[in-house]
Amino acid sequence: MKRILAVALAVAILLFPCRMLASEEGGNHYYLICVRGDRYTAFPVDDVLKNPRKPDTPLLNSVLGLDLETIHSKLNGEKDGFTPVGLLVHQLAQDLEGVSTLTGQYPVVFNNSHLTLTGTKLRKVTFPQGLYLLGSSFKIPVGESSNLVELTVKDQKLCDNYTGSGLFCFFGQGSFTLRGNAPNISLQQSGGTDLSALMQTLSSLVCSYELEGSAELQRSLTLTSGQSFSLHGGGMLQMKEGAELCLESGGLLDNRGTVSGPIRNGGRINNAAGAMIGGGPFYNLTGGQVYNAGVIASTPIVTAAGSVIANLKGGSLATVPTGEGEYPGKSKETPPPAPPENNPPTREQNNNQNADDGGDSSNTDMNHSNGQLHEVVDKAQIAFATYTAVQQAREQQSGQAVLRLVNPKELTAEVLQTLWEEEQQFPLLIYSFSLGERGRGVDVRLAVKPSALTGPCDLSASTFSLQAARTRELFQRHFGGDFRVVSLGYQGDFARPIEVAAKLDLSGLDVENLFFYAYHPESNTYREIERPQHWVDSRGFLHFYTSWGGDLLVTNTRLP
């Protein structure tokens, strides 16, 4: 009798968790999304999909092999008046092994579901009408772990080994997981859930990427708000020439491996212990945050105002950053305080006979990607770039060579001496491009003859920096009116006029009746630029000439 009770107890213990698991996995997993008028509704279809001989939940690949009309035709009378438009997969966890092709010819929504493809037979995964993940994941073997040739989600070819045009080229062994950023939704098991709000926002849903293994990024990837890229330890993400990884505000790079290539960060980067970032320039844009417990060896590392790089325990930077952002080792020197509110700017007498008599004219060329030199330049770089520019000018029978600098900081005395010597041999013009917010587009372009520079100087400029905003607020407070400001890194006088082309918002200003002033914050004085010869080009850039540095003001207000 005791033996019988013991066996019964053992069987009960074994069966109890199975019942719990069955209860958790019970219910409907497949829903047909149908529309009537403006209303989208979910109808459960598990019963019509199941094989009477195999009561288990059908595998996803077999369901996707059916067209929507076939499924719709098997529903009861409640389907009348509704048109099928997609499939919703609910609370389903499946491992599909041995599948060679997985294709959804209609929109497929995963809701709190997790699918894993396994095996080396996998060749093609395509969802041309979209794969939308709500609190869900979709894991795919890549590289040597499968024979995957194509992975396409809507209009995004994530992998295409037929043409080599995919976003990623995977190598080695590993897996690639798509994860949804939107939360899962509640469904009525019996059907009838209103999906109208969901269907109206589907196009805005994005997938995050998780890579276990290695891949080459074959073209630029931008992570938008709520989107992330996670790289496992031991993995590598390297960028093909010309490609870069960009993070917008709210984007995240979670790196536990090695990332190699150019990065523009306006979001957040977590660089774990043992991880490395390098192999190209690193731009920490306004709002960009970097928390580094590994190594960042990018060259250069350029930081914008409002950005932060913080070394956590064990973290190190192999390159000293530059720029206006916060980073380890940055000097804590504070800029000169703004003039007190009771001390308005005063006018300084114009005494520069060389000012405002016209300068070197230039066309509207805003191309900063042809023969450009980034950030920090040395004598050898300048000599080679100038030689190349002169050769091109001679081949094109142009009377002037153009040297392009992007986001330049200080031009040293040695670099400047090289430029002066080159200008004596052939007419030379420097285009100094300062990029816009988040590092995109041109904010300000200075056209400068080397002979206009009397010594080492900073050729950076900005219409949106903290200094520009501070000067604008100062003048509006004391003089009224509306002001636009181009803040130059160079605060001195130029030996001859330079041309400024700035992407200013001129709405609300009378462009035909503008006044121009140069303000020097340190002395709290300003001078009028009397003959700016201003004009606005077809791209909306305001062009004008100045012989003075500092903060350049544009306004309809005539200052005393």
C-alpha cells in the first residue's frame, strides 16, 4: 500500500508542473487581423489551423505557408464584412529546426512571442510586408552557423549574399536577433480585440539588433530613438569604407565586443569592461553620452558642447579628446563670465582701415566631403592637401586652389607658415566648414585667404553654440529687436576681409535692410561691419564679409 501511495505521489509531482506549463501556454496563439471600415479586429484561428491528427500548436512556418484568404474562408459567420490584412502571433515560443525558407507575404505582428531558427539549412527569411515585434524577439543563425543568403524585413535588406548589398555581411559563427521596442498588448482570447490604434502606428515601430558573432556594416546605420544595437562579448562589428554608425537622441549602442569604424553619437554608448571602440573618428555630438569601462581608441575623438564621456572603473581613452564637451582629463578652466546685466555692450570706434572693403568672392560650394581634412591638421597633412588642391586647380585650368577643412580647431604657427608659402606660389583659398547640430550638414562656412590670418587661430564657427545664444540674449535684452548670431572661434582681427556663409533662420527679418556687427565678449564692445555686401544663396545661406572675428550679429536693429 505504501509503495502504491509513493508511486502516486511521484506521478502527481511530475504531472503538476506539466499542467502549469500547459496552462501557461494554453489559449490561442494565431489571430487573423481583419479590417472593416476603419476598425481592425483580431480573430483567433488556432482551431481552423490545427491538424486533427496533430493537436499541437502549428509551427509558424506552416502557418505562413497559407494565404490569408484561405484562413479567412475557414472562419465562422463572424468574419462577414471583414477583409484579412495580416497575422498576429501571440504568446508563442518556438524553435524551428531544419527550416530552409521562412516568408510572410503579409504583415506579421509578434506579440509577447519568441521565435528561434536553428540549423544549417536556413537560406532565406523575408517579410516583405513587415515584421512587427511587440515585446518579442526573432533569433536567426548567421555566418557559418547557417547558409543564410537573404534576410529582408520590409524594404530593409539586412543580409543579401546574392548581391552583397545587405546592411550586414556576417562571418564566423553566431546569431542575429531582432527585438521589438514596443510593449506587448493584451488580447481577448475569444477574439474581437480592437487593433485599430496598433495598426495606425505600425509604420513607426522599429527593431533593435543583437549580434552574437561578427559582421561588417556595409553602409551607414542610424539608430533612432528607442532603437539599439547590442554586440556580445567576443564579437566584432567593423564598418566598410564609407559606412558609419550614427546614434540619434534615444539611440543606444551596448558594446561588449569590438566596434571598429566611424561613430557619430547623439544617443548613449555603453562600452563594457574588455570591450573596445576604435578604427575611425568618434564624434560625440550634443546630447551624446558615453559610459566607458573598456577602451576607446578612436582617432580623433571630437566632442560637442552638451556631450559627456565618462570613464567607469577600468575604462580608458587611448586618444585625448578635443572639443567643448565633457571628457576625462579636460581642463576645468571656465570661460569668461558673461557681462553683468547692468553693463550693456558699448560701441567701439571703427579703426581698421582694411575692414569691409570687400573680400575674396566665392561661389555657393558647400561640399565639405571632397578632399577634406578633419579636425586636427599638421604640417605634413596641409602640405600634401595643398599640393593636391593646386594640381587639381591647374588640371581644371582654375585660377585658384581650394583647401577644405572640416570642424577645424587651431591652425598652428607651423601649419600657417606652410599655407603662407603655398599661397605665394599659387592663389589659395581655405574653405573652413563647421558642421551643424548632431554633426549633419553645414552650419557655417568661412572662405579665408591664408594671408588674412596673422597668426595661429581657431577657424571654428557656430550659430547654435552656448556662446551664440548668450550673445543673442544679451543684445536683445539691452537693445530690443531680433538678432541672429554667428559665433567665431577667432576673436581677433583679420588682415583682410573673409567671407562668412551661415545657415541662419532669417524668418521675421527684412533681408534687404540688415545691419551687421562684430561683438567681442571679453571687452564687451561691438563694432559695425559697415560694408558686409550680404546676399542669400539658393540654399538659404546668408553670405557676408567681415574683417573682425568674435560674435557676428545680424539684425534689423540699428545700434547706437
